Amino acid sequence: MKVDVLVIGAGPAGSAAALGALAQDPSLRVVLLDRSAFPRDKSCGDGIAPHVVTALAEVGAADVVDGWQPLRRLELAHGPVRVEGDMEREVHVIPRAVLDARLVDRAVAAGAELRRQRVTTVSTAPLGVDGIEADVVIGADGAHSVVRTQLLGRRREPRALALRGYAPVTEEWRERQVIRYGDRRQPSYAWAFDRGDGLVNVGYGELLPGEGSGPVGRSAAPSRQLLLDQLESVVPGAATTGTGWLGHHLPLSSWRWDQPDGPVLLAGDAAGLVNPMTGEGIYYAVATGIAAGRTAARAVRLGRATEAGAVHRRGVRRLLGTHLRHTWVSSRLAQSPTVVDAGIRAAQRDRRVFDTLVEIGLGDGRIDRHLVRGLAGSLAVRRARP
Ligand SMILES: Cc1cc2nc3c(=O)[nH]c(=O)nc-3n(C[C@H](O)[C@H](O)[C@H](O)COP(=O)(O)OP(=O)(O)OC[C@H]3O[C@@H](n4cnc5c(N)ncnc54)[C@H](O)[C@@H]3O)c2cc1C
């Protein structure tokens, strides 16, 4: 079979890529492959940033959040240091079994052909996978991407490991997102995100030891029991009442984002795009998926598939480059519990700092003068204490 664009992986990045390609050129033949049948579950906090909805509106799919209760309340805490407030824009908490299946449906309705197939290798001449040849391939196959490994080798950037479950809602967790930092290797935090349907997504994650994540091999990867114990100690009641535990790796973004030249494009977790401060990755997946799809469609039309990689690299750097660098710096600073406390205290004093922290965590923020002044103020007060 010969197609124009082959998308490997039908999570948010893959469906968005298919939607992006078909929005650019509805006459293209686009195949969307996944090893799983949909609906399928995916370990996630299910937090959908408003940026996701804005990005999806561009390809006519903003209504995938319909019917789920939006929320604005956010609690950020580290031990007794705590701030609570309303976020500027509302977020959604939608189980990935629902969200991802809706996105796949939208891609199929736009004209993508969905196939169930596990990819083990991508051939370069001709370009494609077993039984399918393509002008452009988009690797959207998640944290353990076969496409990325083949293209760039094993990823050396930091990873986190997180576990999520679902617990019955309590008054403490109702209509809010709760994020509480832990005391292990940062970023480490537990969360409780109200879905609005009687269940709360609860979980805990932390940075893994290894290359790029601080001293190598200082301790082994955390066990499932350790993750559950941490969750219970930071958000009491979450681990004891939760069920349906599912863990997964998060490939955290670093200072620099790379995409090789050529006709193979990367998007989402396959491109190593998870916010190192908060573990958010759905916005980056959707945004880079749409960008990859559009770039692929244009390259096919112009007969310039080999130039697609360079165009995608420039496009994503323009879209996310500055934000990713600021997020990386923030995550380095937040490795110090003192800085985490200083940030939360600054957000208590100044609403603008609260908004900046939310934006950095969700997908578009930068370190601005309010945050710098706020941090400096908190740290000065701390130093002045006897
Ligand atoms: C515990 C946890 C909590 C998180 N919480 C949040 C949150 O609240 N908000 C947020 O924005 N982000 C969160 N994230 C990150 C988010 O889940 C990911 O960034 C997001 O799923 C990335 O989307 P994707 O499409 O790139 O990859 P995925 O969603 O992983 O999709 C990849 C797809 O590729 C398929 N695939 C993989 N390998 C192959 C293969 N060889 N052949 C064929 N198909 C293949 C898979 O079946 C899958 O459907 C969390 C992650 C974890 C682990």
C-alpha cells in the first residue's frame, strides 16, 4: 500500500497529526496506525490544559472536551506552604480512554484510515513500515518510541516515572486540581484532579535516576509500592481509596529540542516533549502533532518530503522553543525545596506570580519579572529570619 502520510501512534499527538495533515490538504491519503484498539486506557493525570482546546480548535476538534465539567480551582502546596486560587482559564479532567478515542474518531471522520498494527521497524528505502510505503512518516508512538530510537538512538534526557489511579471524590478534592510537591528527587509531586463525575484522578510521580537527572545511580527506580506510599503520605486517602493503578514513563523535555532532517517527523512524547515542571504533555503532543501534520502535507504537495524534518524543527522551535527553555530553567530551580517554597509564598503574595507559575506548568509560560521579584522577595525574607 502506498500512502502520502503515515502516522505511527494514535494518541493525542498522532490523531492531531492526522487532523493537521487533512486540514492542510483533505485530498491526502493519511494512515493512522496504533498497536491498540480504541478506546484504550493510558496512564495519565487526565489534566487537559486550555491550550489543548485552543490548538484543537484550529483543526475543528475543540469539542472533544464537551460534556466534561471544566474547573478553575488550583491548590499548590509543599508541606504546610500552600497557595490556592482560580486559574485564569479553565482546565478539563477527562479520562484518556475517552479523550483519545474521541480524537481518533475525529481523525477518521476527517478522512484518516485507522489500522491496528504494532510497528517494530521503520524502513528508510522505501520509507515505511511492514506493508505500507509513505512519502512522510510521523512518529507519534509515545515515550518508548520505536521511530525515535531508530532515528536518534536511545534518549539520554531525563525521565520521570508516575502512577495514577481513580478514587471516589471527597469534599477536599471536589472541583479542583490539587498538586502537592513531595520530598524526594525533584520533580516529585502527587496530585488529585477532580473529573467531575464522582471520580478523582490521583497519582504520584518523580524523576528517575540516570543520565541527565543528577547523580547517576544514586538509587534505583522507585517501586510501585514506593510510589503508592509517597502518594498516600502527600495526599492522604488517595492510595487507600484509589483503584485501577497504571504507571508509565514521562520523557521530560530539556534545554534543546531536536528533530533530524529528512522525511520522518516526531511529535509528542516520541519527540521527548513533557513539561519537566509538571509532567504535562498533552498540549505539546497536540501542538507538535498538528504542526507535523501540516508540514507533512505541504511537503507532499510540493514533492519535497526530504525537507520536511528541517521545516518541522524550525516550526516547533518557533512555537515552543522559548517556553521549553524557561520551563527547563524553572525545573532546575525547583530541584531545591527552598525555591519551591519561595515560589509558593510569592504566589500567595502576588496573583501575577500564581498566573505565571500556572502558565509555565501548562504550556506557554515564561519566567517573567513578577516571578523573579517574587522569588527574590521570598528568599530575602527567609534569609532575614533569625
Ligand atoms: C502518570 C502520568 C500522568 C500524566 N498526567 C498528565 C496530565 O495530567 N496532563 C498532561 O497534559 N499530560 C500528562 N501526562 C503526559 C501525557 O500522558 C503524555 O504527554 C501524552 O500521552 C503524550 O501523547 P502522545 O500521543 O505523544 O503519546 P501517547 O499518548 O503515549 O500515545 C502513543 C500511542 O502510540 C501507540 N504505540 C506505541 N508504540 C507503538 C508501536 N510500536 N506500534 C504502534 N503503535 C504504538 C500507543 O499504543 C499509543 O496509543 C502524564 C503522564 C503520566 C505517565
